[in-house]
Amino acid sequence: MKRIVAALFSVLLLGAHAPTHCASALSRFHGEDAYTIDGRNVMTVLYDGTQRLEVSRVGADLRFENVIDYTKTLGSHVRRKTARVVRILTPDLREIRTSLNQDEDSLSLLDQPFAARIDGKTLAALAGLTQSIPFTASSPLGGAPLHGSLRAAGSLATVPAGGVRVAFTASGPMRGPLPELPTASIDGKISLVGTAEYDAAGALVRLRSRLRITGLLAASGQSGPIEILFVRRFAPDCAPTAAPTASPSATPSP
């Protein structure tokens, strides 16, 4: 079971990226970060865009390049942004090197709670789970240990044939600076809940995660209880192929 957890809660991708049931290699994503201090919303940041993940070999190593095109909305201010993340995975799957990271908003598929791809043995083990299993993983904010449970969530219509859907919950301490509030620090708790769906090739095709931080904020000019909610949704950015004479279909949201 430790092997399952290690394969899932990792930024590593195991093997080359195989095509999913969609013709497009893009993933559509949506994010929302809501900051509440003393019961009052002080800031909400929205993200919408697409991501493309490419895998290639560099000698014996694997090279992963994630290109992110999105809009970031804060109040009436909307910015169009592009970011790239490039990482190298060694043949023994134990070392990963980041050669480029422009993802200042932490939106990359490579940095989500679940790995963007798992191997066949891990996929089969997940499909065979009959009960929840405990796990420990690193927090996406600050790296503190999170403790929780992982379980197979059953088959839904959205799960590709041969794929699997898993649900997860975890919690742990949160101390240190905060995104969008770099001069502030928090002493509190972080909790994570969500679901992830993999296709028959082990590629992550859908992810929904909700990360909540609660605690005490210490900052110049601002202090008191704070709650921050980070929501992320990823889904294939494609639709069934339309007939030649049909009107183009709208791109579905996650």
C-alpha cells in the first residue's frame, strides 16, 4: 500500500504520456482562491485556462514540459498569462530536477495532489481496493506532512473504461507565508479533500480538489483569524467529434 501512495502523491510521471479517450492532449482547468479574515472576504482570485503536457526522452532521462495558458482575475483586473514548467526524471524514478519553473500561481498539473500519471501496477492496485487505506503526503503549501485516507470511489459514467476513480482526504499543520500575501504568516491547519480519475493507460483525466487553511494570521496592518479556500478542477478539454456539417461544439468546463 505504501507503493500506491508514493506513486499517487508525487509530481513524477511514470512512463510516456499515452493518449486518453479525447483527441486533444489539453486539459481544461478552473481555480478559485478565496481569502477570509475575521469573517470578511478580503480577496478572491479566479483562474481559467488550458494546460498541455509533453513527455520526451533526453538520453536515459524523461523530460516533462507543462505549458499553461490562462487568465487570472482579481476583482476587475484580468491578466492573460503563460507559464512553463520543465522537469527531468532519472531512470530509477527517484530523482526529479526542475530546470524551469514559471508557475508562480501553482497551477501546473505537475504540482497537484495526485500524480499526472501512474503505472499499470498502481492502477490495478487502486482498482482492487476494497477499503480505505491510510497515507502520509507532503502539503502542497510549505511541505508539512499531511495524514489522511485514500479509497476507490467506484465507477461513474465519467470514468473511462478500464480506469479508476479514487477519493482522498488529508489534514496537517500549516505554518509560514501565504500565496498572494507574501508578507503575512499563518499558524494553523490545512485540510485537503477531492477525487481523481485515471484512464486505462494511467493518465490523470479529471481532478477535483479543495484545500482549506484555517488559523491565525500575523501581518503588517492585518491580524486575526483567517480562512483560505483553494479549489482546483481539471478535465479533458475536448468534445466528441462532430459531423462535418455540424456546428462546432462548445468546449465543456471541468
